Amino acid sequence: MRHRPIISVLVASFFIAIMVWLLAKQVEFFEADLFQRLISAFGSSDIKLDSAPFENLSMSAKIATAAGFLGFASVSTWAGFKLAPVPRTIVGIQLFVMSLFYQWGIWQWLQVAGHPVGYSFAILVGCIAGGGLRQLELTRRESESRYYEIKIRNKELQETRLSLVKQDEVERRMLAADLHDQVLNDMKQLVGRFEDYVSGNEKEANLEKVRSLSSKVMHEIREVMDSLCPSVLEHLGLVAAIEDAVRKGGERSGFKVRFRGKIDSDELKGLSIVEQSLVYRLVQESITNICKHANASTVRATVDKVDGCLLITINDDGKGLDPAKSRSDSRGLKYMRLRADLIGATIAWKQGENDKGTKVEIRLDLTGRQAVQTDD
């Protein structure tokens, strides 16, 4: 790949030299007059041009003539390939001046008339050809860059999917553990109390315990179902589901809740149920992090539309999040970013208001979205 531009420049230079040589032979008489004027300008007099054909020239004269065409064509093509338009023009002018000195030199040493039009044309065509090769090379590099960028993105997408599958597997195992440790254990107690009730031992006490355990089991099953598919999201919409998640977090951890929903539900009709579910999971995980780590007394949450984007902010007044941790590969934060990426959303952790606590911002572009059709 590295040698391709050099080969292209050499091949182009060779063909330019041949083409210019043929052109010079066509305008030989016109060039003879120009060359006489050129030599006179350098101070030479009594000029007598040798009109012998190229094949009758001496070997040194042939080499000098061929080297001149090929050399100036090669240098101008390489300059056109390596340089931008303005530097390329400056170098082209410099090469033209150098060609005049070169023609004067071979006349002084070898008495061979040069080709002013030929050299000028070789330099001009070389610069243009080099510029074309430069553009082709830039296009090739851009295509190659896009190819590798797409390849990297595909690899990242595969890794993202694998990470999310692993995370979902962890969550399923945790759910199974909760069912085993809580619901199943309570069901065993319920069966035992019911058997005691049927046998007639302490009927009133056992009946009360059966009722209590039944209510507890139903509540735990309801929480599991709500964790898998939040009913409030399905029936009341995303804004209400976010408010419900924040208030439930406050009930668990005892912090005060300040919630404001400034967006109309009609503006969220462009979001599919999957997108809404993932946004809700991001909010839910943020609240869980506050309950576990923040030790906050107040949590303020807002749902708004800013610059065509759904903007959700969750601000707590707890002990805050270490900025280094938010930029690191923390597993929980990493999974939240991956979930956000799946729907084109962004999530950021910032310092809270008045330099207290943590502020979570979830942003999702709503522009260009049409209402999602749902089956009744």
C-alpha cells in the first residue's frame, strides 16, 4: 500500500515525458525561435542551432535531453502529489525558472538546443497530474478509513451485545435467587401455616399468619413482575413511570422527592415501547445507585424537552460520585452507557447543584420521530 503512490507518480511521469517529447517535435521550429531568444537573454551571441534529429545526437546529448524531460516531469508530478494547490503553484514557477537554467546549461556544455515549450508543458501537466493523483490517494485513504471505522464499530456493537447479554444473564440469576430466597421461602411457610390451620391447632393465630404471608407473597410477586415489565409504564406512560420509580426509591431510602414533568405525553409518541423501557431502566438504575451509595436527603428529578431532545435530570444532595469513577470502566456505569447507546441516547454524571451530590443527565433526540403505531 505504501509503494502504490510512488509507482503511480513514476508511471505518470514517464508518460508525461513521452507525450511532451512528441509535442516538442511538433513545434520544433517555433521552439527554435524561442530558444534563440532565451539564450540571447542569458547574454550569449552568435547562436547557430544544430537542427540534427535526436537519433543523430551524441550519447551525452541524448541523455541530457531525455533526463531533462523525465526529471522535470517527475519532480513536478511529485510536487503536485505531495503539495496543496498554493504551494504546488509556487514550486511549479520555481521549476520553470530552473528549466530555463537547465536549457542554458546543456547549450553551453553540449551545444544542444532545448525545448522551452516542452519543459513548460511538462511542468504544467506534471503538476496537474500530481494533483489528480493526490486527490485519488486522499479518496482511497478516506474509503480505507471509513472501512476500518465501520469494522471497529461492528466489533464494538458485537462486544456491546455480548456485554448486555451477560448483564441480562446476571440479572436473571439475581431474580432467580430472589424468588428462591424470598418468595419460595415464604410459600413454604404459608403451606406449613395452612396445614396447621387445617389440623385445627391455634386456628386464629394460624389464619392471621396465612393472611399475612399471602399478602407478602403477592407483594413480592408483584415486585418481580413490575421489575420485569413495569405496569405503570405500560398504562400511564413514561413520565408517570419515571415519577413512580423516583417516589418508590424515596420510600425505600427515606429521601424526599421533588419531581417535575414538563413534557407532554404526546411528544413521546415517537418512542417505541422498547425505547421507553430502556429509558426507564436507566432512571431506575440511577435511583438504585442513589439508594445504595448516595445517602441523600433530597432527590430532584425533571423530565423536559430541550432543543428537540428528551432531557431527564436526577439530582441528589448526597455524598457525590467520584469523577474518576464516572470516567472509568465501572461495571454498573458501563452497562448504563451501553443501554443508552442502543437507542442513541447519552447519559452523563456531573457534580450536583451547589457542589453537592451527583447530577445524572439522560438525553435522547426526539427530532424526526413519528408516532409509533401500536396494536390494540
